Amino acid sequence: MTIFAVFDIGLVVLILGIAVSTIAARDAFAAVIGFVVYGLLLSIAWVRLAAVDVALTEAAIGGGMTGMLMLGAVARLRFAGGNDISISLPVRFATAVLCALVAAGLAIAVLSPPDAIPTLAPMVMENLAQSGLGNPVAGVLFVYRALDTLLEKVVLILALLGVWSLAPDSVWGGIPGLRVYARRSSTLTFLAQLLPPVGIVVAIYMCWVGAKEPGGAFQGGTVLAAMWLLVMIAGLKRVPSIGQPWLRPLLVVGPVIFLAIGLAGMVLANAFLAYPPGYAKPLIVAVEVALTLSIGVALGLLAAGPLEQAQQQ
Amino acid sequence: MPEANVLPDATTTDGALLVLAIVSPAAGVLLSFVLGGQYAERIAAVLLPSGLFLASIIFVDVWRSGDRLIYIVGDWTPPLGIALRADGLSAAMMMTMAIVICAVAIFALADFGTRAGSAEARAPFAFWILLMAIWGAMNMVFLGGDLFTLYVAIELLTFAAVPLVCLDGRAETLQAALRYLLFALLGSILYLVGTALLYGSYATLDIVLLSRRIHMEPATLVAAALMTIGLFAKTALFPLHLWLPPAHAGAPAAASAVLSAVVVKGSFFIVVRLWFDVMPGMLGPAGAQLFGGLGAAAIVFGSVVALQQQRLKLLIAYSTVAQIGYLFLMFPLALDTVSAELQSSGALTGGMLQAISHATAKAAMFMAAGIIYAVLGHDRIAELGGVARAIPMTIFAFALGGVSLIGLPPSGGFLAKWLLLEAAVATGQWWWAIVMLAGGLFTSGYMFIVLSRAVAPSGEPLKPRVAVPRYQEAAALALALTSLLLGLVAFGPVDILQAGRLESMLVGPR
């Protein structure tokens, strides 16, 4: 027990330290690295709080994907020579005040909890059996609150469209401007050949196990995206142009199948996004598989960034 | 749980229409994205008018029955599941936004139309998809019966609205879009933190359930404050309006119209839901005066800055900052002095009518400004001379929009301000009446500046740089006329705004 207490205190100190150093860092690159480490430490904290689903998501999205996006932004800024943007003192002061206010508010809320903390968890578990799922988080995402999950996937498509819409007209339909480091027989090439088979298996496992245990489409999709990006950055596979005929169907296949199953529920079950009795689990797994693919491609393309070159040939 | 037997929440007849109102835009977005090319425009051409049709059916349903339409998604009743609910406010706002979006779509055919057989182009492809996404997100804002569903809705709205700002790709519009994105994301995150706190305290985010369980405690107050500030940032209420003028003025005309008329009303609507439906008793007199004070500051600041503008689109954008202020005057005016609760009274009707009439009038004015820009090649107010002779219909539409903003009869703005003034007199809060009257005076001022320049004769006859299609002018005029004649709803469906409200539910049908 005490060893865990020591570990927890150490973890908290470490998280706070990394947070401070991230804010204090004057170099964008250093700040991003700090942020990634912060995300990974936070995911350990979530594991300690027994929220493994949150931990996986924090590690994959908060640390991994966001870090990747920000590193890309830093690289672009360096390339464009805009790295030394100084922020004026009043803006810094205002930011500090705002952050302090939010932190104080949260502290008030967290330090004075209600006498009995109400929760929906027992009700979630009680009703989970009829869907055949074992993971309550999957239950919330795909059974009780499927509408939110479905529309969040549309948000992802819109985000990608927003990134694409930044391109000059002349390169529309062209290739995202991912920085490629193609060097023969480098460590990167080696890793890009070694890791993807493992990564793909992990992604499939995460997607599959999500129905029973922590995991699911978003985590699996992130791993897929990471593998795809690794292969593209190493120059083993070319970054596809957004006009490729396979690309957009892959991007929407997840939400489209989700939507179709939801609409079928209006006829075959009692309501929109209700599943016919006995078919809930297979249908949800089908949705998760399609979503994993779509999320993987969408996150990969988001990290690849805006279009930069017109399509060749 | 004691609430279980009080709550007869069940899908009503025609409740499936609510699902359709959210699902069909989503399907349109996905289909357009995958088919690409000219299909985006064609799909929008089919879906947007059917959306208007759908909104009118829901409107008539709610108006006739005087009660809400409800749909239980996935057959899971709240708190486990999500309910979609259409009360009078939702129905009226859905109808308005459907009209505005259809008019904007017609107007946009000139700038974002795609010729059959041409290759896919960036701007039209993005525009039509984003327009459908905004329509779907707004429907979700109006129908969502759950605070987290509303979060998803404003996320959709943000990601649909921000790319519209920089659709023409100039460096300054990119900067404006980025600033908008930062404000909007800050707003989202504050709102989300607030929802998490509320869930932690009450184990539900359903609006009806929450309104029965909520009580004054520190966590709830913090949550309410964070959510409200976040939504204010998205609504561009003074002093969080900094992002609005460059974003709304820099966007292409059709996009400006939809951003100013439609998008800012989304987060405003959630403020109304939050304070009138979830916690009507928590704002209190001090909070209500604060909301009203911010609104008054927005009116004065926005109007004064609008008066100083050299460019027409910026003037209209600052006018939006001012008009948003009016929306917040209804909070102190709707506060019942005895129970210290926000009441669904004449002030609420006035405030919502202000939102509706501003939506139609402002869309018309931004469209008119777009036409003026296309004809002159600039929008410098000092050099507008002769434009009224070249495009009289457009200037007329612009003037009619102004009539509604000023609040002259029989416009919607008149009825809105009338109801708000009435509430100010009834509750003895004369200071809000002064602000409203002063705001009207300011509005007349900047409308006069623009119109007097526009009707002034120019030295030589003005040669339009482009031929403006008739349908563009007609779309602007149609919206301006809608706004002008909106005051006539006083004789008809104005009472829909009270239909199916929570209080009237508890008291029983009137």
C-alpha cells in the first residue's frame, strides 16, 4: 500500500514538474517534447485511477497524435522561418490570470464534493448484458450514447476538410505536404519495415478486444495511423494524393456503416441507433472495425497536413 | 429514484422527424465528401430545400399541438440514453435557420456553383459540405436534449464554420480564421469542463432531469460559470468579440451571411437552454444584471465602432457585435422579481424574436454587401456613390435589413424591441429601455451613413464590373422582406415560442 502511495506522490510531482517546464520552455520544440511526456505521464495516472480506457486514449491521442501534429507544426514554422514569434506581456498576463481562474474554479469544485457522489455506472452495467458487450465504455459509446459517437466521427471528417481547404487552388486533388526522410538503410527505414506488422496486429487486437476489455476503434485507429505515417515518413510508401479513388471511401466507411445500421434500427429494432435483440454485439463489432479503418486514415491524413504539391502523372 | 414516475418521456408521433433533421445533413456531408466534384452542390440542392420542408412540418406540428415533439434515441431513456426534444423555441429557430440557409444557398450559386463536367474545385467542394454541416449542427443545437450532445453539436458547428472564414485563402483571412478557431476551441473546452462537473454532481446531463436535480452548490456554480464564459466566447459577446469582425468581414459574402446570421445563434441558443431550462433559479438578480450589462456594453461599443468604419463589410460585422448585445438584455428582463427565476415570459419571446429577425436581416445585409463589392470591386463606404442607381434592388434589400435592425414597424426587430421594452417597463428597469433606445439611434446613424452615400449621385455613370445575377439580388431581397414582415407574426404564430416550455408543462396546457 505504502509503495503505491510513494509511487503516486512521485507521479504527481513529476507531472507537475513536466507541466511547469512545458510552460516555461521558450523553444517550441522543447515545449512539444514536454507536452508529449506530460501526456504519457497522465496516462499512467489514469491507469492508477483504474480508468484504463482513458489511459489508452490519453496515450494515443493526447501524447502520441497531438504530439505528432505539434511536431509537424514546429517543423513547418522552422521551415517558414517564423519560429521567433514573441508574445506580448499583457497577453501572457491575461493567459496566466485566465488559467489561474479556471484552476481555482476546478479546485473549488473538486475539493468540495457532494456527500454522496451520484453515478450512472451501476445502471450502465445492469443494462449492458442485453447488448452482449463486456466493456462499459464501449456500451456508453455504441449503445446508450451512440448518436454522440456517430456525430463525433463526422466532426473528424470536417476537421480533415478544414485542413485540406487551406491548400492553394492549383494543388487541389494533390498530395499532402508530409516531410519525408527517405534515406536508404537508415534506422528509420529499418523501424518502418519492422514495426508495422506488429502495429497492425496490435491495432486489430485493440479494435476486437474493445467490446470486452479496454480498447476500441479510436485507440486501434490511432495505432494504424501511426504505422501508416511511419511508413510514409520513411519514404517506403508515397503519400497518396487526395484524389485517389480508394481514399475517400475509406474515410467515410466507418460513419456510413454506423449511420446505416442506425437507420436500420428504425425498422428492425425500436428506434434509431437501437440494435435488434441478439445482434447488438456483431453489429457493434462491425461498426468498430469500419471505424478503426476510417479513423486510422483520417488521423494519418490530418498529421500529413495541408496539400502542397499537385498530383503527378 | 423519485423522478422516474414523474417523467413520461417517450417518443411522440412524428418524433422520427427530429432524427431526420439531424441525420440527413450528416448523410449529405458524408455522401458529398466521398462523391466529390459537382455532387456536393447537387446533394445540397436536394437536401437543403427538403430541410426547409422538414422544419416547416415540425414547426406546424409544435404550433398546432402546443406541445413538444420527443424522440428517444436508441430506445434508451435518459439518463442512460439521449432524448431529442423540439419545443417552441427549437421549432421557431429551426424554421428561421432553414430559411436563411436556403437563401444563402441560392445566393452562393453564383460564387460556388460548379459547371457540369468540370473538375472538382477546392472552394465549392468545401463550401457546400460545410453549409450542410452547419445546417445539421444547428438542428442538433436546437433539438439536443442533453448537454453533452449539445457539446458535440457546437464542435460540429465550429469545425464547419472556421474553414468558411478563410475559403478565399488570403493571408489576412487565414489569420482571422485562426483567431476564430482559438476563441472557439477555448469556448468548447470551458463548456466541456463544465459538463463534466455537472455530470459528476448529478449523474445526468439530460436537460429535463438536470433541471429537477440541480441546486446551488460550489461545483455547480463553477460549472455554470465556465460553460457560460465558453459560450460567450463562441457567441462573441463583448468583451470576447475580438475574433468576430475580421472573421465575418473577411469571409466570402455567402459565408459571412451564414456566419453572422446563423452560427453565432447556435452558442447563444445553448446559453438560453442552460439558464432558462436547466437552472432558471440560479442566475439571480446580480447575474441577470451582469448579463444585461455585458449586452449593453456590446450595444454601445459595437455601434460606436461601427460608426467609425471605412469599409462596409466591417461596419456590418461590428453591427453584429452590437446586435448580439440585444440578445442578452432579455436575461434581466425575464427575471421574475418574486421567485428570482428566469421566466418564459414576453422578454424571452422578445429576445428570441430579436435572434430570428437579426438572422434574416443580417444575412440579407451581408449578401447585399457582397453584391456591392462585386459590382464596385471594393466596399469603401466613402466611394459608394451611384451604386443605388446601378443595383437598386440590392440597396433596397440593404435598407430593409437596416429597418429591422433599427426596429421600425412592422419589422421583426420592432416587435422584438417592443416586447423587451414592455418587459422593461413592467419590471421597472428603465435603464435597459434607455440602452435599447440609444442602440436604435446608433443603428439609424450607421445605416444613414451607408445609405446616404449609396444614393448620392456619382460623377460619371457607374459601370458595374460584373453582371450580378438576378437571383442573387432576389435572395437578398427575399430575406430582407422576411425580416421586415416578421413583425406580423404578432397576429399569428408568435405564441409558438412558449409551446412545450418546461414551466407550461408543469402547470399543464394553457
